[in-house]
Amino acid sequence: MKKFGKIVAVLMAGVLTFTFTACGSANYGAIDDSAVKREYDENAQFVIIDDGSIALAGSAASSQACIDACSAAFNLINQQRAAQGLAALQWSDALTNAAQVRANEIITSFSHTRPDGSEFWTVDSSVQYGENLAKLYQSADSVCAAWMNSPTHAANMMDGGFKTVGIAIAQDPNGNWFWAQEFGY
């Protein structure tokens, strides 16, 4: 009987280890390994706008909880910027549309490269110059803390050159949140 108890204990420990390692815990999510930023070129002669994706973003259904979380994240970022003596970012509907496209895309391909292989900013090249992504964070406090604890993500949020931001959340069928934060000049 002692052998059976040990086997059950080992199996249970394995199951718990796998559960927390593979699935994560409800309190911890993941951010991509680095944020991205592209150089601003005020003389750029081309603009890429993925009209099909933008149309999909406009039709995305967001829960009130997601909308409230995006607003809370926006306020938290601006509080952090104010604490550093930086001007507040302005909310951008164009960046929010692009962020919604990117949030939807990262459910299937969690990367700064879009599922079709193009760069993140090709959703709307006229406004997108920086991007932070995150998944599995279910609150503005937790995702902003994670971004601030990452030097590359914090650099995007605290970049004195960025003037605008858009934030969106997409939910997978299990209710997990996927965040996209897009920055512009």
C-alpha cells in the first residue's frame, strides 16, 4: 500500500508540475521576448493599409471588460509617463483599429510578424511605429506591470517621441486575453 501511495504522489506532482508549466497560472501571462519599433521617416512616399484587416477590426466584438481594461491600461501608462516627466500619450482610433487586428492575429501567431509573414506595421503603416504584445494577462494592472518590467516594452511606453497609442484585446475561445499596444508619432 505504501508503494501505491508513493506512485500516486509522484503522479500528482507530475500532473501539477505539467499544469503550471504548460498552461501557466491565472495570475501570470506572457509577453513576447521583445518589443518592436520601426524608424520614423517623415519623407516616406508610401503608405500600406491592409483594408481587409482594418474592416475586420471594426467589426470585432469586445466585451465591456476588455474595453474597460484597455482604458485602464491607457491610464496606467500615462501615470507612468507623468511620473517620468513625459507628456501623456493621446488615444488614437486608427492605432486602436490596428491594435485590434494585431490582437486577433496573435491568438494564432504570437509574434511581431503577422500570420502572412509581413511586418506588424503593415496593418496601417501611416500610424504604426511601435508595438507591445502580451497574452494571458486578465487585467490592465498585470499586463502594464509586465510591460514595465521588460526593458524593451517599457522603452516603447516611455519613448518621449511617441505621441499616440491604441490598445486592444482579443479573446480566444477559452476567454484568454491577447493584448496589442500600438504606438505612433
